[in-house]
Amino acid sequence: METQKKKKLTSGLALVIVLVFMLISMVGTNLVSNGAGKVKVTTYTEPLSELAAQVKANAEATGRTVDILFEGNDSAQICFSVYKPANATAENPAPCVVCAHGWNNSKEMQYSNFTELARRGFVVIALDLAGHGRSDVSVSGYTKDTEGLLAVVEYAMSLDFVDINKVGLTGHSAGDLDCSNTLKLINVEGSNNHISSWFCSSGTIGALFLTPEYTKNLIWGVSAGKYDELDTVYFSTSHFLDTPGAISLVQRMYPGFAEAAVTEGQWYGPDGAIEAPADGQALGVTEAFAIWNPAYTHPQGVFHTEATKLSIDFFYDAYGTPEGSTYIPSDNQIWTLGVVFQTIGLIAFFALSLVLVSLLLKTSLFKSLKRTVPAQESLPSIKSWKEWVPLVLTFVPLMLFPIFTYFKCYNAGSKLFDSASYGCPTVNGVAWWTLCAGLFYIVMLGVNGLLRKLFHKNDGLMESSFLPGKMDGIGHFLKTMGFAAAVVAIAYIPCYIAYYVFGMNFGIAVYVVGAPRAIWLPDILLKYLPIWILFMVPNAILNANTRFKEIPEWASTLFVVIANLLPIGILTWVNYAALVNNGLLMFPYGDPSVMAFNLFAPMIFIGISSRYIYKKTGNAWAAGLINAAIIATMALAITRHSIDFMFHF
């Protein structure tokens, strides 16, 4: 009785500790992003019709003329956040920068930009593009293939605390395509409005679809990462500035450009090079162009201190230090502290799911799920060749499988899945590989069982390799499903608090635990969850089988984690080593290479959680279902993406 009471207290204390860390993550991230309360943050989630009405009302109140080019649909929901520094007022309107994220992102992925620019006196607006975050896919069609960016830019121009003549754009990857398309709609002859700057922060694809008539009186720049997984494919090299492409890009805008090479970071105008202004001062011209070739990858375009520095310096050069604010050098950055807080929250989220497993198993509803787990001393001996030979013959093929199949499966996924039903192309690639890997896991579990049965033929050990996944009946299975659903549902409650109260998500870089919308649940549960279950359950069964009497639980768990992580780690290392050394990825195109990074955290988590949950429940299904639900929800909570807009240039 006393031991049981002690365990309850321990579980309760663990819950308190995890929740405290989540709260620290929420508060810390929020304070960094709003400059400890100096920047007012307002998030709007509303139909386009209401946004159109607001633009009209704002324009009438200020006497401004703002063209409303997007359609005011009543059902198409758009979401964006406005970061308003104290210096931006109706009497002293400030420059505004509208941020567009890339694929598989949300507005929070512009964290470095809105944190650093807002604290320097710029008004910043970050939006969830159509089909991402909390914006509907249908927004794209009603905003003329700009995924909502057009509507938000026009809203920015209507705000009395925004200088209508100093509205700029910045985008990442696909977001730069939206910037390019928005420029084509607003920066045209006869328009009442004008976008005055654009920083193409990661990848040249947006710039490649822009022509000179849209860059008149535009200050803009292109940052083509030296190790950008996409740009290196476009130009067949990581040294973009050394290619004719860099010169031709300038010449497309300024036909008179006759220099032999483009100097990195040099401003050019129609009449040639322009002298860089002093720190915090504006160029003093309305039309200029520059190119940078920093040494970072495509995702680092919004997740690197050098990328953030370029963005800050660009908008200082375009507009100078906003009136009423103080110049802050671009290497003085605090957003990285916010990332530390976000990462704390991510780790705490995973820990919370494990704590909930322990707590819920103590309830009258779920305590009957617990099954006896073989004690350490009763486990097989790793010293016996009858155990380590099957182990090696099982794990070696499993570790080789990702290396030889990931890129092939990824590329096949977008073709094999019906995009009308499975509307997440980048998720589809990983999902198809996951499906294939899950089937291979089942085959190798069978192989492992046959080998052990053969080797133990004479000593009578006939246990099946699938034994950790054995269910007592349909009732046991249904209750296990309910248990997994309860764990995941409760674990996500802090995610909604984080988003709606503190305006943040737990995560690091593009790996984010978002708060899913209810309308996405059918796709999560019925389309993608079964795919991840087929992978996670066999993985959990194999994890449960990898226990030996001489090896501590932590050591065998670590072995499984390494076995999960090592193949994708080797593949990524080889791929990017080729990029750094030879200028090209070994396995182009770049999209599956970028998405491979999203597999690292899940491979670590499922290795730890599968063992922990199995030890608590005695059944690998509970672990597999919980892991599958968390990963599937994470995959779809940020991205509900349609690629139709890609083909409307």
C-alpha cells in the first residue's frame, strides 16, 4: 500500500514538473516574440468577407485608397497575426513587413522575422497561407493564387499605423512564389497601391517568375543559400554567384547591367552600383536590387542567425530606422532564446504523453489494461548465439531498408496517392515510405521468429516474435484504442492553450506540435493514421522483443533508438556531404531531403516511448497506437496543402 502511494505521488509530481516546463515554454516564447510586452500582438481568424469589410472601413476612416482585389467569401477562413510596436501610431505610421512562410509551415515559422523586425520598430504581419495553420485551402482561389497574401497586404495598407508607401514583403520558399504573384497583381500600371520592397529570403524560385514591369520602384533582394537544396538544382551548383544565372537575373531587371560578375550584397540600380547606406539608414532610392549567397540550407532561410541578419539589414536599407524607434544592430538577436523555450515545450509535450500513460493506468477505467511484463532475470541471454544471430539478421536489413528505399518511396508517394483525397503532397511522400517500412517490419518480425524457432528447436523455446502484440480479445483491443485516444487527446490540451493564449506552438524549426482543427480530424483518423499504425505497432513489437537479461533497460532502449535513427542519419549525412563537397545533393530533388529532417525527432521519441509504454501496459499495441496518433496529428496539424497554386504564374 505504501509503495503504491509513493508511485502515485511520483506520477503526480512528474505531471506537475512537465506542466511547469510547458508553462515556462509558453510564457518564455511569448515574452520573446512580443519584446516583453513592448509589441502588441493581435491574431485575426475570420472569413475573407469580414476582412474585406475591415479593409474598406479602415480605408474610409483614414481617407486612403486601397484596392480590394480579393473576393470576400463568407466561408474561406484566413488567419494572421499583427505585431505592432509602440512607435507605430496613426500620427507616426511605421513601415510594415508582411511575412509569408513556406510549405509545411505556419505563420509561427516566421518567428525570427516578426520577433526581430517588430522590436526594431517595424509593423510585422505574419499569415497562415492557404491550407496551412488555421487558414482554409479555399482561401487560395479567392485571393488570386497568392494563398491569402494578397488579402493581408491590402489589409496592411488600410491600417492607420502603417505607412502605406512603405509596405514590404518577405517570404520563404513557396511563400516567395506568393510574394511574386502578389507583386504581379498590385505593382501594375494604374494601380492605386504599391509594394515598395521585397526580400526573397530563401530560394530564387519566386524571383525567377518576376519580370521588369513589376519591379519598377521596388527595392528587392534575393538570398540564394549556398547549400539550398532547391537552388543548387536550378543552377547545378552551390556557387550561385559564379554562374551566368546571377548575372542574367540582374540583367532581366536592368538590361544595361554590363559588369562581369555580381558582387554579393552589392546594391544595383538601373544605372549601376549603389553605395550602401550607413547602419540603420535608408538607401535613399526607390529602386534597387541585391543578391546574397550565404552558406546555409533551404530550411535555414528562416532558421539561422545569418538569414535573420540579412532580413534585418535589408529592411533597414529599404526604409531606414523607423521613426520613434532605436537602431539595433542586426547581429543583436533574441529570437534564438525563443527557440530554446519552444524546444523545452516540445520535449515536455512528449514527456507529458508518457506521464499520462502512467496516470491513466491507475484509473478504474484503464487499470485492467495492465499485463505482466517478463522480468529482467527471465529474459533471454544475449550471450547465446541463438539470440544475437537472429537479432543481427533482423536489425541489419531493417537499418539498410531506409537507406535504399526512402527517396524512391518518397518520390512515388506523390504519384500513388490520389491528391484529391490525400491533399498533403509532402506528407504523402513520407507516408508512403512509412507504409512500405511498416510492411517490411512485419516481414522481418516473421523472419526473426522463424530464426529463433529454428535455433531453439531442441530446447523447446517456441515463443512468437509477435507475442508482445497479443491481445486478449476484441474488448481488450477496443479499450486499448480508447486508452491511446485519451492519452493523445489530453496531451494536446496544453497545445491549444499555448496557441490561443500565448500565440505559440511547441517545436523546433519545421518540426512543430500544432493545435489541429476539428475539421481535419477525419483525414487524420481515417486516411493517415492507419498508415502510421502499420509502422508504429511492428516497431513497438520489435522494441519489446529487444530485451535481454544482461543488458539494462536503458541500454537496450538506447540501442533501439540508435537503430531507428542511424539509417536516416547516415542517409542525410551522405546526401548533404555531397552537397557541401560537390555542390549538389546525391539524391535530388531537394524536397525529400528537407523532409528527412522531420524524421529525426520521431525516431528518437518512438524508441523511448515504445519501451516505456510497453513496460507499463505489457502490450505493444498501446505504444504503437499512441505513437502513430501523435506523429500523424503532428504531420497534418501544420499542413493541409494544395499544390494547385504552383501552376498559376
